[in-house]
Amino acid sequence: MRISVAFSPAFLLILSYVTRIESKRPACGTHDPTGEEMRIAADVMKRWNETGGKRGRKTVDIKTYWHTVKSNNEGAISNKVIKQSIDILNAAFSPDFSFTLVNSDITTKASYWGIDFNGDGPMKKDLRKGDCAALNIYSTNINNLLGWATFPDTCTLGNAYKDDDGVVIHYATNPGGSMSPYNEGDTLTHEVGHWLGLYHTFEGGCNGQGDQVSDTPAVKQPNYGCNKGTDSCKNKSGKDMITNFMDYTDDSCMDTFTTGQFERMVAMWNQYRSDGSPPTPTPPTANPPTADPPTANPPTADPPTANPPSCKPSEKSFEVQVKTDNFGEDITFYLQKRKGKKGFLKKKIFETTNLSSKEKQIFNTCVRKMTCYRFTIVDAFGDGLCCEEGNGWYQLSLNGKKIKYSTFEGKSRERKKFGCR
């Protein structure tokens, strides 16, 4: 990370989209982004634009897990309503994102009912599935709230923060729920917008950076109802975009994300949530661009070390060589063992962090034979090891035989499985 930041639990940036249920009128309970936080987000967008990041014609498919909490019959959500909710997300976030429901579950644990945003930790730790690229939705009874979400950057700060990642909504905001006029499913749309890196359109009022999106006009305060023609910042160009999903207007009024908001969500996805797998492609254009030729002299790794560590007969020597760029502290790597026929254990082994900058470093461990492992390397800033901040690379070897070499260029994450059948 280019800016050194000390994070604490208070910096979880839990977003709350608050309502006083008695008046059916949301009031802002969002944690205002700190100056440091906004600088980092602005730097992400600056780098994205400087490196030619474009939305393009590709769709990122997000694996989605739905968790229903109910008390007796209250809070029960039918499969039909869950499908409607996913359909609403797909309509709102198309064409850049799609959402595929992988699994839904139901729990009746009393402590997960009637929670607030300071009390959702045990529920999430118990129920959450997937990595930072997986959307977990929790539908439950929440105290005086419509919902809340986590910003994407917190998920990459460690397991405790990843456990907290996700979106929580009041069950009555689902389509057909009782919390009119917020019962058409767009509380979920709003919160997923936060989960993908958007601020409220009224962030900062008429002054400052606002929501850091150039094509959303400044808004003085939250809008309610659907009062078209509102212009709360007369000293700034453009009227309030009251149909925007990131305001507080009625669900029936919300129907818009701007081009700039989509651009920001894609950039934040690539920075913090992408698991390194390619997005779903759409048909190619008639005249696709010609790829640049490879560099004449790409960096190369050294041969594997001649004296690997002493391993048992049932083990093999696994070696990681890393040549870091100017920011070795951004890099983390680890191994995970396969769990059954599909998936990998959450427990990370051989986890290595805080690498030195601009140095070649070698790390060794012993791994079991006949065992499937997955190696993951992560760059917290999302620019990989090459080539903007230096010509870095990494190489993996097993019993002295090279199994992967990569410059890990311009990515936030890369993976390699080995020993798998």
C-alpha cells in the first residue's frame, strides 16, 4: 500500500443505511470516510485511470450466498423472494456485474435476531462463505435499521476483517416486505453499492470531494420520497440525482447508477475483491485491438536453490522465490490444503507477509506428497510485482523442479494449484 495506515477495529468502516422505523424515514448513520480513507480511494481511481482501466465489455459474475435468520415464522423468506432479490441486483448492476446464487441457508439462532451493526460479528463468523470475491447477504431483524455493508478494502486486511465482510438487510425490506416505501428490494441494491466501493451521493454535502464520482452532482443532504427537480447545491452544477441508488429516496424512485459509479465499482473490484479469475467475456468486437508485443528482455528467475530443506520421505520441498518491487510490504502469500473433492480449507499455512522491498528473497517449506495445495499471492495495492514500481517476479518450485514463473503484473491476486489430481 502506498500510504502507511494503522488500522483498528474502529476502522471497519461499517456502513449503516439507517431508518427510524417509527417514522419510516431513513436517517444517515454512515461512517463518514476519513481523509486518509478518501485519499487511498482517490489514489486507487487515479492509478486505474492512468493505467487505462476501462469498464470494457465484460461481466464479472459474483458468487452470492444468502443467509436467512428467522424467529418462529417472522423473517422467513421464500425461495421466490430470494430469486426476485437476485434478479433486482442483476438488473441494477448490469452489464458490469452479475450475481449467481450459490447457496441459501436458514438459521433460527436467537442471538442473530434483533442485532445492530456492532453485534453482527458472531453471526457472520458462523455463516459467512467464500473469499473477498463472494457476496454474503444476511436477512434478519435489525434494530432501527434498513441495512449496512462493508467497504471492499476492509476485506483484504486479514481474516478478522474478512469474516466481517458482507451485507446485512432488514428482512422487511425484501420484495413484498412490510417496510414500505423501502420494500421493493433496493435497500439490498444500495448496500451492495457500498460493498462494491460507492459512497452516498450526499457524502460531504455541497463541499469537498463528495462521493468522488464526477458525474453525480453534489447533494447537500439525503433526499426522501421522490421529489424530482430538487437542487440542494445551487452553487454547483446539476440537480440532485434523486433516482440514484445511493441516495435515500423511496425504492420506487431509485433506478440509476451512473457511468462514473460503474467505473468506480469495477476499479474497486479489481483492487480489492477480484480473485484473479477472468470475468465472463461478451462476444468480441469486430476489430479487436492488436496486443502489444512482449518486452524484449523480460525479467527471469534464478534456478531453484541447490540445497532445499530436509524433508521427510512422505514430503516434498516447496520453494518460493520472490523478487519484490518498490513496495514489498504490499505482498502476502500462503498455501491452503484441498478440502475433500472441491474447495480448500480456510486455514492458511506457510503464510508470509512483510517482504523486503527491491530484493530477491527465498522461502522454503515441506509439503506432503499426494496432497493437493493451492498457492495464493496477493498484492494489497493491486499492481502486482511488475512493472510500474519495479521489475519484480516470483517463481515456485517443487523438489527443485520449477512449476510456475510469473511477473504477477498489474494484478491483486494470483493462484497456482499443485499436487492435485
